[in-house]
Amino acid sequence: MKTLLTSAVSLAAMATGAFAADDVTLQLKWVTQAQFAGYYVALENGYYEEADLDVEIKAGGPDIAPVQVLLGGGADVMVDWMPSALAARENGAPIVNIAQPFKSSGMMLTCLKENGVASPEDFPGKTLGVWFFGNEYPFLSWMSKLEIPTDGGEEGVEVLKQGFNVDPLLQGQAACISTMTYNEYWQVIDAGISEDDLITFKYEDEGVATLEDGLYVLEENLGDPAFEDKMVRFVAASMKGWKWAEENPEAAAEIVLEYDETGAQTLSHQVRMMGEVAKLTAGSNGALDEADYTRTVETLMGGGSDPVITKEPEGAWTHAITDKALN
């Protein structure tokens, strides 16, 4: 993947006998966990170093908006979900999807059966926990498809702004809550609730799945050949990390744990998470599938009088990086 960027770099390399590694800063969407294992594996296993890259991985969190970090120059590339990325783009943030390691969505609603929810027809009159900060868009699109108002009442649902935990379900504040197949669902199980007492509604199964965990950069940077070259090498090395993680989930989880500076994660939780995440990255070579993109856009525009995005995005993704990285 090594490419001579300019004649000047070529001469410098000849003079020193080696390439100077190019700096790349990656901003994650959330905290250090197996959701991002591919990047930590690529770092730990030396794949970035082999690609002449010096990669810094910045963990996210509840107070960190990746798009703002990117716009502010705090990162070269970020991990984000497509609904929030496309909404941000429509609102003026010139961000572009350059790769899509996640093929499937892990988002779902998890409900206690005792709360009287057996199917989506049972949602009206119930309180549903929903993540915000850009994560609410798939839910709002789904409710619009079901023609269920989200402003309460007997015919609608009461939306509870859910923190990034499962407390509303455990404390009886909501009939259902937002969970990911690889994380919060298992927090419910670990809290002592049997899987037999739960019912889940996967967005994939409901036909409203939107793409998650893609890689995004600023559009203007793609016009710089040196930046493009860095991203080609970064994506190639990252996908090598992802495929290794899929094949070695326990070892990948151990690597993630090494980079968790908070000490909050456990090996058993990360191994389980990696097993579920591997199901979502399976089938992706890193290139965005146009059919998946189209489905995501149609879902986001299908919001009736209150769509997530109001028009077909233009220039929101490119195969320019993956065409070179994967060939």
C-alpha cells in the first residue's frame, strides 16, 4: 500500500532510508469497547505501522460529538452512524462516507413481556426509551412508518430520553428501551432478567435498518492527494484489523481491554460483545453497498411531515478510497 506522495517525499525517503509515518487521528463514536475492535487490532498488530501510519485512536463518550471533533480539526476521520452523518450533512457539515465496515445494524428495542408488548401494534400508549444525540433518527423513522405519533396519548408513544444505560427498563420507567445486540441487551440479561422474559424488535427485521459505524472525513480533504493516500492506507489496514477480529474474537477482545484506560470493561463482556459485533461486520469488505445506502436514505426520508432528511443527499459517500484500498 506504500505510495510515493510527491517527488519531494520520494527524495526525503531516499535520503533518510525510510518513510516518515503519516499521522492519522481517528475519533470513535463511543467509549473503548469491542464495537471498535478492528481499529485497536490494526494498531496492536502493527497493521497501521506496516502502512506507514502513526494512528491515534480517540475514545468517544456521552459528551463527545464526533462530527464536531472532525469539523474542529481534532480528527482526520471519525466513526459515526449514517443517520446522524446525513442529518449533519444536510445541516451544513461537509462530511463524506469513505468506508463502511459494518454491514448490518445492531440496533433494536428490548421490551419486558410483562409490560404487554408482543408486537409493534402494542406500542401505542406505552413509554419507549430512546437514545438521542443523533441516535434517535432510526426510531423516529420507524414510528413514522408505523404511523404511530411520538408525542404521547393513547394512540401514540411517550418517548423517554434514555441515557446510555438500561435503567428505565429495570426501574419500570419504560416498557421498552433502546439496546444494541452487542451491548445493552446483555446488560439487561446480566441484571438478572431472563431472555424468556424479553421480546426484541431488531431494526433489521422491521425493514428500517440504517447503516451504523461508517468512516467519515471532511469533503474538502479528499481533494488533497496526500490525504487521500493516507486514507487509502488507513482503510486497508483497518479492514485487515476487522477481519482478524472476526476470526479471533477472544484475542481481539483482549486487545480492546488493553486499550481501555478507564478499567470499566471486563473480558467476559468484551468477548461476548466481539462475538456479536463480528456478525455485523461479516459480509463487508469495507466498501459501502449502494443498496444499503439507498435503503438508509429511503428510511430517513420516509418520515412523513417530519423526515430526518428532506432531500436526497448529493456527494455523501465515495468509493474512491475503498476502490484503491481493497484492490
